[in-house]
Amino acid sequence: MHDISPPTTGTTAGTYHGLSKFQHWLMAAVWIAAWLIGFVAVHLRDQFNSHHQLTFLHKAIASTVLFLTAVRIIWRLTHPVPALPANMSPTMQKAAHLGHYALYVIGLIALPLSGWLWSSVAGKPIMMLGLFVLPPLTAAAPEYYDIAKMVHQWLAWIVGLVVLGHIGAAFKHHFIDKDGVLDSMLPNFLRRK
């Protein structure tokens, strides 16, 4: 499999292609919105989700993640990414690679698939952006409802921590290391001069 993490060379990071930046920030916005809406839908159900309106919105938004991820992976396999700064320690380089893999595998593939499976087991439809209903992954199976719910929620918490780590690492690169890693993913008008 092609490495989706940045290679390592040079003392400062290069810059990502404009479409890579757009995909990154679009997916970040979609993923964070879906995560926050899902959190409120589950943990503040009585106050804000008594008629499951937030659940429908969560599914409508989150279901796009798998399709956006497929496009993003194809793009990443055909377009090189800028190098990580060579002055990053081998441990930090490995952590960066593992963090990127975790974001893709857990956050962009496993989490939305587990939600789709949970809805399928529950016999509930997923209407993607109000455009069409996704087919169920399995027949309704109420006996697996609790485990499907638990898996989806645990994955959500795990990847939430991975996302916070990703954001923290980006801020460290920007404010402490000053190595251009965050700048490489920022839109041109936000990049440091």
C-alpha cells in the first residue's frame, strides 16, 4: 500500500496542492460537525434530540465521510505530499506517520462504517445529505444493537483523541518548532510570510 504520510526531507515543510488543502479542510469541517452533532444527539438527547432530528442530521453529514475519503485516498496516491522537516526526531516522524494512518483508518473509514452498521442493525435508514438512502450493510438484527452502538461510540472517543493530538501537533509545529508544517496545509492567504 502507498504511504499516505508525508516523506521526510529538508529543514522546513513544503506546501500541499490547493486541492489537497481544500479536501483537508472540507473533511475536517464535515468530520468535526458530525462528531459534535453526534455527541449532542447521544448525550443531550432529552434537551436537543427528543425527535431524533439531530440523529438524522448526524447521519446525513457523517455518511459523506466515506465517499470523501475514497476521493481523498485516490488523490493522495496520485499526488505527492510535501516532505516533513528532516530535523524532526525519528520518534516524532514515526508518530506523525502513525497519527496519519490512525486518522484515515479509524476516523475516516472505521468510524463511519461502524455508524452505518449500527443503523443497519437497528433497521434505521441513512439518508445521505437528503439525496438518497444508503443501502443497509446487514439485515436488522436487534440482538446486536448494543454492541454496534458501543463500538461506534468507543471509536468516536478514540478518534476524537487522535484528532485532538493531530491539532496539538500542528500547533506545536507552528508555534514551537516554527518549521512550516501547519503552513503547508493552510490556504495561501493564511500562511506566514
